[in-house]
Amino acid sequence: MISFEFRREKRMRQVIAESELFGDLPPEHLDEIVNIAVTKNYKRGESIFFEGDPGDGFYMVASGKVKIFKTAFSGKEQILHIFGTGEPFGEVPVFHGQPFPANAMALEKTSLIFFPRKRFVELVYSMPALVMNMLAVLSMRLRRFATQIENLSLKEVPARLAGYLLYLADEQESPDQVELEISKGQLASLLGTIPETLSRIFAKMSDEGLIKVEGKRISLLDREGLELKE
């Protein structure tokens, strides 16, 4: 009988090998990455780290979803990003040795792969390909945050929603239909608005024939119309 530990390690290796960060590394380097990795499990709503905690390593999602967010003194929450399977997060403090700049929480039952900072940095020195992969991932992350800042500061909420739906369509490779993987309350926070406003915009877009909403499934009836709203 195959042990639970063996299955867990096999699953961890698969996630690591298929990720953008480690995907093109040779098998012997993947072995070294797997050897320093630690599996951590979280319940829905459980905190992973808080803003200001020491950046003692970074994480990769093995299963589930994680939100990265900031909280204002007023208690208002702004979601910065939501990460799914194979995506790393919290990696920037690994290099500059500073505390985590935001909070992280599991949105559902989640399994994470943790890479301790000291041991990972030691590996980086011996793997030039890993450095290039990390630069690519961080560059993509920077571009994504730049777009988010532009959306939140320069665009009205309908334009933000239209842009997000088109982004999901591209990400899910489904031009005519998308599946929301987060609640509408979480989506409102991600777009920098409140649920009531988001619901009104969904209703208005539906009335305009741009979309059709069926629970978390949204049909994009008029892509050109959505693009004009961006």
C-alpha cells in the first residue's frame, strides 16, 4: 500500500515541476528544491502570515486558494491578489530580508508548499536558471500590480469589472464564458468597491446585453462592448 507521505511528496513534486517558477529545471535541481520544501495545511479563513511578520521563506499553492490583502485602520480590506495552484507568493522578502508587506489568508481548505529563506537562497547561488525564472515571475507580478494600481486609481468600477472579466476569459482560455473562482464579496474587494455597487453594475451590464450571470458562471455576450468599457 502506498503511504500517505509518499503520495503527498509525489503531489508536491508534481506541483513544483509544473510551476512557472521551477518548471524548466533539470530533475536533479528539482530534487534539491523538493528536499528543502515543507508542506503546510490551512483551514478556510486561517491566516498564513500577517503584515510585518518576518519574511522567513515563501510559499507555493499546492491546492486551494490564498488571498493577499491589506487592511486600513478603518477596517476596510483591499484584496491585492488571489493565488491558486502552482503560484508562488511572499517571495520578495526572501531576497531583501524584510517583513511581509501584506497579509495572507486561506480562502478555502488549502495546502501550501513552504520554502525556507536561508536554504532557498543557498540553492539560488548554484542554479542560474532559477534566478532567471524568479526574475520572470517577479516581472509578471510587477506588471500585474501596475495594471491593478492603474485600474483602481484611474478607472471607474464598471471599467474595472469589464477588464477583470476579459482577463479571466484569457486566463481560463474561454472567450465566451468565465467562472468566478471567488465570491462576489471578494471580487468587490479586489476591484476596490463594495458588494452593493458591484451587484448594481452586474445588473446593468446584464440589462445592456453585455453579460449573462448564472451564479458564478458569467457568459460574455458582447466582448466588443466590454472592451469599450475598459
